[in-house]
Amino acid sequence: STAFQAPLGSVPDSIRPDTIVTIADIDEEYVDVALIEFGQISNAFALEIGFLVQLLENLINQLIAIPALVAVLSLVAGIAIIANTVALDTQERRRQIGVMKAVGLKGWRVLLQLMFENGFIGFVSGLLGVSIGLTATILVGVLGDAEQLDQTLNLVPAGRLVLMAVLVSLGATLLSAWSAARESPMDVLRYE
């Protein structure tokens, strides 16, 4: 191991002038022994830089997880909003479903039509959301580091998000319109 004293002017003026600052480069296997020996010296304070570096790395890693958590929560909220919107739309169209069935349309055809409509709306909504996200990514890339833009601009997750929007729309339509498509037209139109 090597030790040297800090050069003049490198120690802040707030430290007493009679204080001696010594920086030592100690092999990792002897760090614990050296800390114990420094601790036995009166008025000596030993600080291991590796511990501080590890502490800062852990803090940064935890802060990196925050945007991922926000993204997951936003995705869950988006799924709930899509499902709720589709379910409310289907409930509002109960009379229309009853009329279609009264004129002779089979329940599976009504369900298929609703699934097509809502699947298309989910597709367009997914494309719109992904387009906004990609535009923001490109703008940040233009303002920031353009070399990293090629690495962050990946269209596979964008396609997966559009597919997820379509699947959520179809699932919500199936769950909410299944009972409406199976209901008798007279039961639906009786209260109108």
C-alpha cells in the first residue's frame, strides 16, 4: 500500500490548520485491518471511499427505478381507462344492440361488429399514443445526444404497445358486450 499527504490547498480552510489529512491506497484484503488500526489512534478518523461509492451507486439504482415504476403505473391506469370506456360505450349502446337483434341480426354478429369497432378504436388510440411517445423521444434526442437516439428508438416495444391497446379493447368489449349480445331484444327494448 502507498500513502501520501494531501497537497497544500486541497484541504478546505474549514478544517483546522493543525489537522493532517492522509490518503492511503490499501489493497482490498487489508482494508478492514487498516480501518481497525486507524480507529485505535486517538483523534483519527478513517473513511473508506469504496463504501461511499457503493452507497452512491445504490442510491442511483434506486432512483432509476422510479421512472420504471411511473411507467408501469401509467400502463395500468391506461388499461383501466380503456376497459372502462369500452364498457360504458357498450352499456350506452344496449338499445342499439336490441334494435339490431330485433331486425334479425344474430348475437354473435352483433358481438363481432362491436369487437371490430372497438378493436379499431384501440388500434388508432395505440398508434396515437405511440406516435406521441416517439415524437417526444425524437425531440429529446435532437436536443440531447443524437448518438443515443439510435439506441433508444426501438419500434418493437412500440408495436407491442399498439397490440396491447387492441387486445385490451377487444377483451373489454368481449366482457361487457357478451351479456348484451345474448340478451333478448324484447328485454332491452321494453324499458325504452
